[in-house]
Amino acid sequence: MGLLDTEFGKRRLLSVEVPAIEKYNEGRDAEFKIFLNRVGGTLVLSYLLKPCHNIYRLETRLLSSYPTVPPETRVLTPLKHCPHLLEGQTMCLWRQGSTRAVSRWDPAKFTCVFALQAAWRWLVCYEIWHDTGEWPLPEAK
Amino acid sequence: MDFRPLTETERRTLTTALRGNSDRGLALLMDRRDTSFAGTAEEVPDEEVINAIKSVPCHY
């Protein structure tokens, strides 16, 4: 199901994803708002996050298989190589095969703004790891 | 980017907040203007849910 090319997808985009982005942007400083662009069949959210002192530029891609397949979030700001960071500075956020429900992306429950929130928490972990060399939360099985 | 590290106090505060989030579902709050860390909360009013990291799925 694509957000852009099926009726179900378009309904989800207009009734779930876009309102969530608008709600997120309400009262937000201009530079920290989410910008939504279309690149081919993919929707790309571009935004900045500043969990602590440092500002990171990120993008979250909603592929044509979204929301069945989780969104992909990439940090565009150069990072030190660290745990839970995949090729292309893509954040490793979810494990779809996990037996632990909270480790999996659930399309019935989450919106693209959840991906941003997960990225924010990942960045907090990164800042702590940067100083200590230890990821502050244990990995789930 | 010139990385500015956390102070010892900031690191301790954030580590405690992350563990509270992971172990007992404490919400991590984002500042509504610039997304900076704004503390933790047991309960979050509906209008602030968009700025509260609570039930976000994650594998670590």
C-alpha cells in the first residue's frame, strides 16, 4: 500500500500523517518544523532536532511500502560511528522480528511523528555514548 | 559540527530520564519550540502528547 498511489494510502496520509505533522509544527520555531517533500514515490520529512546542545539535521523517508514497513530515518549531520547506526547513517530503531512488542513498528499505532520521537531518543543515547563509550539502554532480544 | 559534550550533571540527568522511560514508561519531554530536553513526566496532558516520548517503539 503506497501513501500516494492507493485510496487507502491517501486516506491515511490526509487523516493521520499530515494532521500529526501539523500538530507537531504548531508553536514550533520555524527552523525546527518538519518540512514534507515528495521524491518520486517517497515522502521525505526533513527536520532538525536538538536534544541537548547540538543540532542535528535528519530526514525520515516514508517509502511506498509505508506504513506496513517502518519509516527509515537518517542523520545527515556527520556522526562518529556508534552502535545502532547502519550504513548511510541510517538509525537502527526497530527489530521487526522481535518477540518484544515495543521493539517492533506497529502501523496500526504509530505515525511518522513517532519515528521522529524515536530519533530524538536515539540522539540522546548517542550524546551519552559519545562521552562514555556505552549505549545507555540495553538492547532488547 | 563542533560537538559540544554534555556536562557530568546533564549526562546523569539524561541517563536517569532514559532509564525511567525504558523501565517504567516515564515520558521524556521535548521543548515545544526547539525540541530540547524539557524534563520528564509521569502523566502527559493530551495537548502535549506530540512533545512527549513515551510509548515509542525501539529495539534497545
